[in-house]
Amino acid sequence: MKRKIAFILTFPLLLLAMLLFTAPSSDPSFNDGSLYELDLDNPSTYSVSCYDVLTSSQWAVKNARCTLATAVINLPGDPALDPKFDVPLNLTFSKSGTLESDDDILIQYKIDDHGWEDLAHIEGDDLSGSPTTYGYRVSEVNPGSDITFRIIMRTNNNSEKITLHTTGGGGGSGSTLMVGTPYLQDTYELFKSASLPITLASFSGSSDKEKVQLKWATSAEINNDHFEVERSASGDAFQTVTVVQGAGTSNIIHQYSVDDYSPVAGTNYYRIKQVDFDGKYTYSEMISVVNENLQQDCKMSIRPNPCLGECQIVLEDCPQAARDGFTVYIYDALGNVVTTRTAPVADNSTSLTLDVNNVYKPGVYIVRGKLSKEKVIDEKVIFSN
């Protein structure tokens, strides 16, 4: 099927304006302004049949018919999720000598395993003696396709020469053979694929006295192996709370929910680490959840606080403790459990002695008294040896 062809001829003074349409975007995976640039110092980026002049900055042909083909260029996107787009191609040519119509340039492209199709034909008498950039688009291309370009240049006299300039060549800055970031079809809007590892539709958290409940939803997933839910007490040092299996590849909405039974008192920061099957990963934005614990009648205190060498954890006025038992967890500032203690309960009260000498590093810790899944009491303590 023949595709629509758009052609723009721009002279050097207008080149900057044209390059603005292929300027880099914030997504480094493909919207970096260039999918391919010819590097004549790197033979893996092209193949060539013959040449008179081949340097790092230009390829020139005279009195011959020669062909240069690019390497196969893999286009971004997923054909199942993304719309068709237009692929831009910029080339810079110049001539020397008196060229006629039978001296020419033929520009072709091939998509996947289909045959070569003509993109443009430039006759020699239409070329300029100074480097001039020509812009083309191959339209209605499927995302995820492979595309290859080739340039056939021909002159029939030693006094006639056609030169293809590459980056930094005779045309100065901007002289190039470059395949740029695709545009959405028939627009000037740079293509951005929906086939990112996941499309996160929502991410939220709420405190439920004893725990923090986290929920998120995805509207699309590509090669998604799993999620790692991470928590931080400070917003910059995270630890993994749990791992949740991903949906692999899917374009339907998936809902996820996990409970964190070990949040720190006060503000907890959460983020989701998404991991591909190949080990690559990305992070979600960070959210914060304030943990508000149920106090009711039970009272827990640390005496003295700051705790200098030795202190007491005291539980008072708590009849439920006699039925459910009393367990103390001590968390460091990163939310790691460093100590677990249990205590018998008599007369609705109990106490534990903590000897912090040579046991805890000086700093702020959270003491959590847990009576049951419904009853959690937190107190902040400062240990100082």
C-alpha cells in the first residue's frame, strides 16, 4: 500500500525552525529528537555500495550510481495500543558541477519485510551548490515496525558530484541524515507511546488505625512482572513492604490493594516500584499517609524519655491487655523492627525494662504496644547511651 508523502524544502537559514519540531521531550526512551543518525565512522549504522569520498562528515558520488542504506530502525510503540504515526526524515545535500535531470537522487524506504517504496526523487538541476536540508515524512506507519531508508545517488561525469552531508558536515550545525521522533499522524505533535511499562490510573492510601491501606489501579501494563510497594519515614530512604504480582501485558483496568501493618507513627511515605520481566524498573510518584492510631482507654508511656541508659515501658488502665496479651515492637526511623518483647499483664497494667546501653544506636525510635489487630499504641522515644 502506498503511503502519503509530505515534502518540505528548507534552506539553512530556516533549518532551526524545522528542527524545533523534532526537539527532545521529557521521555528519554524514544522522544529524544532522533531515532537514528548516520555515523559514517560506524559501519554498523549503514551499508554502502560504492563511493568517491567517504569521511565522517559526508558521502560524495561522481560519475557513478551508488547506494547507501541505513541500518534497520526499530520504531517505538505498540500496534495494539498506539495510533499510526508519521516518521520524519531529514537529509542534507549539495552539488558541484553542472548537473542535469539525468543526474539525480532517489530516496526510498522499506517497512518490515515489504519491498522498497519511493519517497522522493530529486533531479540534479534542482540541487543547490550549498548544503540544503530536505524534510520528508513517511505517513500511516504502524508503531513497533522496522523501517530502513536508502539513498541512491547518480552522476554521469567526473566533473559532477552530489554530496550527502552528515551531522557536523559541510552544511554546518544541523547538516544531517536523521530519522527523528515520529509525529502523531497529520499533526506536529510528537508521538508518545502508551506502551510504557504501566499506565498508572490512580494511587492512594488511607490509615485504618492498625494499618495503612494502599490502593492503585492500572489501565495498561506491558511486560509487567511485579510491583514492589516501598515505605519511608523520611521520604528519601525506602524499604520494601510487600511484593505484588503484575498482570504481564494487559490493556484492561486492574485494581490492586495491600495493607501495611507496620507503618511508623505520624507520616509515612509510599511509592510503587514497577519491575519488568527483564529487570528494568520505574517508580511511581510518592504519596504520604498519616498514621492515626487508636488510643481509647489504654495508656502507654516511656519513663524517662529521652531514655538515658535504661528506661521503663509502662502500660496502664488497659483491661483488654489481660485478655489479649501485650507485645512491644521497637522500630528505628526507617521502619525496621529492631526489638520485639512480650510482657505478662496483671491488674490491667504491666511494664518492661529497656537497657539501651550498647544495644541501640543513639537516635529516635518508635515504641509500639500491640494488644490485638484492633489495638495499637505508639510512642516516640529518644535513646541516648
